[in-house]
Amino acid sequence: MYDHLIRSSKRALDPIDRISEVLFGLIMVLTVTSSLSVAEAGRGSIRTMLAGAISCNLAWGIIDGVLYLMGCLAEKGRDLKTFLAVRNAADSKRAQGLIAEALPSVVAAVLQPAELETIRQRLQALPAPPERPRLRKEDWWGAATVFLLVLLSTFPVVIPFLCMRHAAPALVVSNAIAIGLLFLVGCAFGRLTAREPLRVGIAMVLLCLLLVGLAKALGG
């Protein structure tokens, strides 16, 4: 019963998470594609660039998935520690304080002591928790989703190099696709944060291009 209740609140399909992973993937692939020298590009150098872009996002997709799982374990561990602290608290007032600290501040601020006490009693009624947090199926699914988001964001940007014979127009089309995707992602972020989508979309393009330039300048 307890293990069911402490499912990670991390949601791989949460809109903000999706936006973050897609942005990360786009920035990574743009850093690689923008390093292509059009004047000197031959089919060999284009193949090298494509392999580098895909392998880079493949590697970072795996890394990001592992970090996601670590975050799930950390979150479950924190919840378990809070639960044990509430159960083992010396008195009900201390337990109520621990519950309030674990809740979002806006929620804790409106709860009365009687309501916190009801939560404490319900937590006390739960069976003994496991000794350590465990990853569940949805956590592994979340990590796989994170991996796919980072990897799949590569392909719209590199497809022009696969379909077009000459590097110069392919790079133009690739950059246009990347900028369009950044703009759309920025608009989605603007809607989620109750801001003007068009302005946020433009700002997102400028910010990400700045980050790409910074990565290149630092040798990324």
C-alpha cells in the first residue's frame, strides 16, 4: 500500500519536462550542425557531422535517462524519510510541522491544525514502509521517454542533409527547421507560463541560439 502511495511525482510526459528535453536535444544537435563548414563540406564531412549529431544526442539521451532515474530514487527516498519522521515524531505537533514542511507552501498555508492532524492519523494508519525506495515500471518508462525525446529531436534538423545533395541549401533548411521548432516550443512554454506565446517563442529562439554560440565558443 505504501509503495503505491509514494510513486514518483516526476512525470516524463509533463509538458514542462517535454519542453526541456526537446530544447536540450535541439541545442545539442544545433551545436553540431552549425560547426559544418559549407565551403569545405563534402559527402564525407557531412556523413561525419550526421554521425556526430546522432551519436551525441544518443549519448546524452542515455545520460539524461539515467539522471531521471536518479532523480526518481532521490524523490522517493526523500518521501520515505519524511514518512518515517512523521511516524516517529515525539508528538503530534511535531508531526504536523513535518507534514506542513513537505507540502507546497501555498497548500500548507491554508491548512488548519485539525486538517494536518487528519493527514497525520492517516499516515500513521498505513502499513510499515519498505526499507528503501524502489524504482517502479513507470519510472523506467519515464527514463525511456526522456531518452526518446532527446534522440528524436535530432532527426528533423538532420533530415535535410540526408535528402539534399548540396550542403549549403541543406544547412539553410536545417537551420530554418531548428528555428521553427525552437519557436514552437517557446510558444508552448509561453502558454504554460501564462505569458504571450509569440514573444516567448521569439525569446526562446534568441536564447537558444545564444546558448549554441556559447557552447561553440567554449569548445562544445
